[in-house]
Amino acid sequence: MQQLRARVGNANATATLSATYSATVDCTNKGGKLVPVKSSVQAAPSSTGELEPKNGRLAVPALSGPPAPSTQSFLNAATCPNGNWTKSLAPGAPTLDTWTYTLTFTGFTGAYISITP
């Protein structure tokens, strides 16, 4: 557990880790023609929940990244040329595209800390 050493007073905070994943969905028609379609899905964020400071210090626990969305989520997000095409997830999918870590204090606008790659 890391200690944020700034004087945070009595403001509660929440740390959040969100991620966006992508995958290639293959659309195949009845004749066997294959068209790759890029599909992107935002994963449900991980959160610490509300954190309460003690003596002006805030303990911020580590967060693990949210798991990749299900295969069905990527298939649902992809659009094939028409409804007669069959969708399947391409090998090697999904891929983590980007992530954002934020620490936000209750009652304040915007994140106090925001980290992206």
C-alpha cells in the first residue's frame, strides 16, 4: 500500500483504473470471403471505492487492471457488411490499447492525479 504524503485534509478520494481493449473480428460470408473488422471495447473500470484519510494522509492501495471484455462483447461491437455474414474473433485477440489511472477527491472537479501511457 502506498502513502500519498500530500496534506489531503479530510477529503475522501477514489482511485480508478480503466482500460480499453481492441480485437479484430473476422466477418465471413457464405462464399468464404473474409473481411477483418476492428472492434474496440471499454472494460469496466477497477476502483478502490471511497478512501478515507487519517491524520491528513491517504493510503491508496494498488489496483489490478480490469479483465479483458468477453469474446461476445467484441462480436457485438463489430459491424459486418450485412446480417448474412458470420462473426468470429481473430487469433491473438484481444489487445490492451490504453489505460488510465486517476485519483479523484470528493467535492473537487477533475482528477488530482491522472496517469496514461
